[in-house]
Amino acid sequence: MPIALTVNRKKVSVTTDSDKPLLWVLREDLHMAGTKFGCGQGLCGACTVLMDGQAVRSCQTPISAAAGKAITTIEGAKALPQGAALVEAWQAIDVPQCGYCQAGQILSATALLQANPKPSDAEIDEGMNGNICRCATYIRIRRAIRMAAG
Ligand code: FES
């Protein structure tokens, strides 16, 4: 049965196994490669997207759970004011090293700023706690979030 959802403000319908993770629906069925596969176990945060404004791990979200929901991926992050400010700050500060985790970092930071427009450093650290960066760009990530928060 087709599953209907909204991805980056566009209505889409996918016919697939209802248990298939949202991550793989995005990458394989919808050909959006910005959302990354890291651990596949909900541990690293590389696959983070927004679902109805909440940061979720798309590797742990069956597509059936996304039915009728609004998904924002890195491809659509700039359509949100917080996402646009974060992408700008990320570029200004040149945050990424290898870059692999950064889509998930930006989506988690978007959810953080939506919930808390002026987070303290401690709140940034807590909010970004679930997103691992193998290159340890954490200091630049924090600076970029502060810059985006204005
Ligand atoms: Fe989903 Fe690591 S790939 S949390």
C-alpha cells in the first residue's frame, strides 16, 4: 500500500515495505542522498532528520511511522529560518572536516534552535549530545550554533 508523507514541503507517496527505515526510503526510493547512514543503530546521529519539527533518527524510524508526517532533510533545511541561519554559519566558520556527520548535526541544531532560540553553551552541548563527529569538530559546531542564534 502506498505511504504518503511530505518531504521538504513536497507531498510524496512511496510503495515499499512498511518496516523499511525512513533513511533508506529517502536515499533509495526518493533519491535524496543528503541523509547519511552511520551506525544504523540509533547511536551516531548521522541520519537525523526532522519529523513534524522533532529531530529523529531516520535509521530507527520505519516509514510507516512517517506516514502523514512532515519530514525535513538537509536538502530542505534552508527553507526553515533556523536551518538557513545554521547553513550560513556552518559555511562562514567552515565547520566540516570530512563532512559525513554534518547533515545530521545541522538538523539536530535546527531542532535545538527551534525549541531554544538562544541556547547557552551547556544547552548546546546537551542538545547536540547525540550527534557524534569522528573528526571532533565540536568546537566549531558550537561556535556556528552560537553565530546562527545571533
Ligand atoms: Fe542512524 Fe547512526 S545511522 S543513528
